Amino acid sequence: MKYLSIYYQLFNQDLNELNTGFIPKRKYLTFLKQQHPYLFTKYSVQINQKDKDLFSLIRFVETPFYDQEYLTTKNGFAIISPKEVSQDVFAFVLKTLELKSSEISELHVKEEGNIFHFEIIIARCFAKLSEIELCFYYYSVLMWKFLPN
């Protein structure tokens, strides 16, 4: 666990150097392509619909390097296409997560009254990620080696 704080400090230092253009993007890109040929990210999102056009984000969790092989539908969730979801709620989710519906590989939705639960799987391309996103994924890989199972 002591290594986590070291990696966190390095991550913050790299972010500062990225913002000044000191670190080249290819450092992270090369490492990540060697470690993971595909990048799936899972977003778990809960949205509260307060009114027809008023929404609030209750919970948001991003799981990088999600292993899609082990994806199972949770109890009460339905696998649907983005066109089948309430478009007002879905537009809020896409805007909040800064996603495009074309990026979505799989969408699981559960509705409980005014609460919407989304499990969104995104297939991402390393080459299209920003330097900050690549830095985040790079240090995620390094830190996971030291996390307890």
C-alpha cells in the first residue's frame, strides 16, 4: 500500500508536466498498447429525474480496463439499445460523461421510479485519448499491481 502514495505523487507530477508539454504522449501510448490490446471502460451511473427536464447525478463510477468477458446482466437490468432509453435522461448521461452514443458497446438500464441506473460499456481507442486520459490509464495499470484483491 505504501507504493500507492508514491504512484499518486508521480501521477500528479506527470499531470503538471503534461500540461506544460514536457512529457510526450507516446510514453503512455506505447506502454498501454503493449499491456492491453483493447480498452473497455465501464461506467456505472445513477440519475435522479426530479422533473421532466431536471436531472441530477447521484453516483458515478468509472472502471477502466473492464474485462468484458465477465460482463453479466445484473438483477433487474435490461440490455437495450440507446434508442430505447428515455432520450431526455440519456442525453443528460451522455453530456455528463462527455460520451457519444456511437461509442457505446453495451448498455444496461434499470428504472426504479425516478431513479435510473445505467451500466455503460465503452470500447475506446488509445490513439484517440487525450494525454491526461492516457496518463490516468497508465497509472491505473501501475497502481493495480499493488492493490489487494
